[in-house]
Amino acid sequence: MRMLLAGIVIVLATAAHAHQAPSGFTYEPFCSNGDGENGDCQRISSKMVHPNQGGYEVTLLPGDHRLATRSHMFSVPQSQVKESPDGAYHLCLFPNEDTVRCFYAPPMDF
């Protein structure tokens, strides 16, 4: 019984940290910390995203994401891409600006 209660508490505590995208969908709890104003997930411009055969290349400059203080180039394999419910690109950086925790993208049209 204690294990069940502990599991429920962990799930509820994790869900409390998830925040919403501006369009209204909620980022997965694993991906997000904080809230819409200071959280680690944020919508990014499609100009920063370049699809390729294996997934995506994401280029960030300072200010492109609230956590980016310098230039970054991330390679995100297709196997790690989450489908974006609002058709926009979203990037979650955690525990710091050097680490992609989650990347949301609209479906690729090949």
C-alpha cells in the first residue's frame, strides 16, 4: 500500500512541474520544469530548425530560447522527436542550455 501511495505522490508532484505552451498544450512532465514565463520549454522559430534524413538540426543564438546565452547547434535524432500538437517547434533545455531534454516538431512530410 505504501508503494502505491508513494507512486501516486511522485506522479502528482511531477505533473505539477509541467507547464503549457502558448497554444495551450501541456509539455510532458519529463520535459518541462518551471512555468510558461521561466520554464525550460519554449516555442522556437522554424527558421532555427533544419530537417534532415536522420532527424533535425537546431541552431540557437542568444535570445532564441530564454535559456540560450550563447550559440548552439543541436542534432536531434528522429527517434527522440515528439510530435507537436500545435504544429510548431518547441525545445526543452534541461538541466542547462547545453542539453536538449525534449524537442517537439510537426510531422515531417517526405
